[in-house]
Amino acid sequence: MTDWLDILPGDAPLVIGLPHTGTDIPPALEGLFVSDWLARKDADWWVDRLYAFAADLGATIVRTRISRSVIDVNRDPSGRSLYPGQATTGLCPTTTFDGEPLYHRDEPDAAEIASRRTCWFDPYHAALAGELDRLRAMHDKVVLYDAHSIVSHVPRLFDGALPQFNIGTDGGVTCDPALEAAVVAAAAATGRGHVLNGRFRGGWTTRHYGRPAEGYYAIQMELAMRGYLTEPAQPSPENWPPPFDPATPLIDDLKTIIAACIAFARA
């Protein structure tokens, strides 16, 4: 473990990736951003706390503490868009989801992006791959569950409100149909809205590691934040992020979903 990378190993055939819960900004980069608040605004707030229970189920958890505004470890390192023709953010984002500029003047150039990749992107994925391989050596199947959340309304990225559970398997490429069906069924049983391969079909992590023919199954879960916090009409430094509610009923729903993933891998 480093001062920015947390690895909590377990023995169950499940790895939970937490690529966007970090809020750390290295001191050398702080002055480049318009504000620390904007640079942290689009974090997947409290998702690490939502899934904290998974450690007791034997899941392995890999988390970066670095803000996604410094480098987004769930983007294609080549810079290629995961959603061609649609608005998105890049490997080193230059705007927030709402299109607000993140930098005063000098946006990261190719050399700076390469440096950040070496410092944070590559070690994060080395850890993720290492844990998956460790568990694959112990089990016939291993599941990577990439955990995310986002505010319910982002007009620049999608129309209307997102369903509560946004499940991505890149159209079934990264995941066995049985696992996909089990997660969809668990989400549907909660009575909350859900969609499979809608606006979010799975980021680079899901698409890179999902190799069902080799026993590696990957699935992304993007939660609408309204399920576990009160979203203000207009986020501001005074009201964002809202506090975490450890009693949110969404945790019980997620326990069912995670249990379904583990049951699939052990079947």
C-alpha cells in the first residue's frame, strides 16, 4: 500500500474497483486548478463507504485516493473516447461534467499526461490486475465489479434522470450472460429503476479486464446518487458534497447485488 493506493485483499472471487472515490490533489498540482472544489466536484462521493460491507464478504477492494481530475484511471490510456460522438471527459479532464473549466491556463500537455499516467494510472492497474490474477489462481472464475456513482441529472452527458442502477457490460462482451442476468435481477428486485448497457456501458476498466473465455468477468455499476444522498438543485461549495448517511437502505440493495456476483463466481 502507498499513501494514495489502498489494497484490501480478500479470498472471495470478487474484486471491487474504486477508481473515482479519491479526492487527493498533489500539492504540486493544486495551483493549476481553478479551485480545489471544482477539482473534487465530480468524485464518486461516498461509494467507498457504500461498499465497505464487501470486505466482510471476502471481496478484495482496490481504491485510488487520487482525484479523477488529476487522472481518470477509468479512461482509455491512449486518449481514445469510450463513447464516440457523445460528451465525456478524458484521461486528464480539462472540464467538469457540467463543462466548467478545471484549469486557469495551462492544461496538461502530452508530457504531463504521460507523467501522471506513470505516477498513478499504471500502478493502479498493476494492482488491479495483480489481485485479479491472484484470485483467478484460486478460483475457476473471478469477477471485477467496477463501482461508480454520479448525480442523477447531467444535461451535458445525458437527457433526463438516470435510473438508480446503471449496469454496464459493453453489450455483454465483458460478462457471462448468467452474471449479467443475476445482477439485473437483483437490481430489479429492489423496486428501483435500472438499465443494462444504457448511457453507461462500462468504462475502460470493465472493457479491458472482461475476458469471459479466460475466466475473468467484468461489470460496471453506476449508481444515481439520489439513492443515498440528497442532491441539491445546484451544487456549490456550501452544499456539496452532502453528508453520507450510513443507514441508507441502498446498502442492503448493494449487499444483494454483491452476493449475486460472488455466487455466480462460486457456482
